[in-house]
Amino acid sequence: MISYVIPAHDEAVLIGGTLDALRLAADALGRPYEVIVVDDASTDATAAIARERGATVVPVQHRHIAATRNAGARAAGGDVLVFVDADTRVSAGLLRAAFEALDRGAVGGGATVTLRGRVAWHERLGTALVARALRWAGIAPGCFVFCTRAAFEAAGGFDERYYAAEDVAISRALAKVGRFEVLRHPVHTSDRKLRTFGLLDHLALFVRFALRGRGLLHSRDGLSLWYERRRHGPDEPH
């Protein structure tokens, strides 16, 4: 069985579309599956919307993405785990490519990110360059990560020392277990980080990371790109 795990905090705006797309894609493959939404301290209708769409809701109070993902994995019953962010749309083609990679012997992997919304040409170019670099480095962006349960457990799950970049850590850990494959096939995620945080915000984060190193990732402090409420794009509901 496939377990789809979706971490969510105050995602009432987008969680419905994410779950609808996931159901459509998963049904098209014809494999048994379950959908688990890990509701991390939401104050909106995230949990209610997830239940309306047939997902199992696991409530937690972490506000810590690695811990939240791990809570979903513990609640899951599948032999394969697929972690999907609440602002991310998957297709049947992407899921098929992921499972084919596992059938070829990979222990896990990710996908190439593209942004949904009215993204300027230079933003699309920058995103494409980053996506290519991540694929070359064998790092799966956290919005879509898949792996076998056996590999996930051998890797120790998501490293809860980190409040961000847990996707980098799990990619490295899974690669030590076996072959880790970042697919060319795209996954579509929201452009809301670009709508909320500008170039100066990203540069400031880069400088702080250069000064403090991985120690910056051991607390939510200074990680507003991941933990502050985000502005939705003009093509997304408000």
C-alpha cells in the first residue's frame, strides 16, 4: 500500500485542491493507498476540509516540519511513503514515474519543481536553475519526497534537529541506504514564497546561514520563509 503524508498548518486555502489532485492521480494508478494529513496546530478549517475529502487527520502540536512529517510516517500503514506539501499538486504521471523508479531498485527520490501562478520570466529561470542544481546534487525538494518504508526507517526518518532543510538531510540519509533518484518529471507547487518574501529576504537568509551555518536551522527563529504566514498568489483562492 502507498501512504501519502501531507503536513499542514493553517492550509485551508490550498489543502482542498491538493487533496483533489492527489486523489485523481492516485486513483488513476489503481494501487491501494491512504491519505494522511498531519494537522500541525492549525487554527483554521484545515482538518475539517481534509476529513471531508476522506483523509485521515493526525493532530499534532509541533510547529516543526521534520517532526510533523515523522508523525505522519508513524501513523501510516504503507510500504511506500510519499510526502507531499499542502500547497503542491501531483499528477498521475509523476506518481507513475516515482513508482517505476522504486520498481527499478531505487530506495527513494524526489521531483523537479515548477511553480504555479503568475511567475515572471526571471523567477521561472531562477527556479529552473535551482531545480537543475538540486537534481544534479541528488537533493529532493521537500514538497515531494518518496521512499520505501524500509529505507525511511534505515535512514532514521527526517532529522528533527532541523527546522528547515530537513529535505536535504533526508535526501543524503536515503542516498546512504541505496539509490536515490530525483526525477525529471515535474511537481507543481505554489509560488507563494515569492509573493511573500522578496529578494532581500532571501539574501538576508543566505547571509545568516553563511554566518551561523547549520546552527541557524536548529530553531524556528530566523526561519520566517518557512514558518510565517504566506501571501497567496493572484491565481489562488484567498
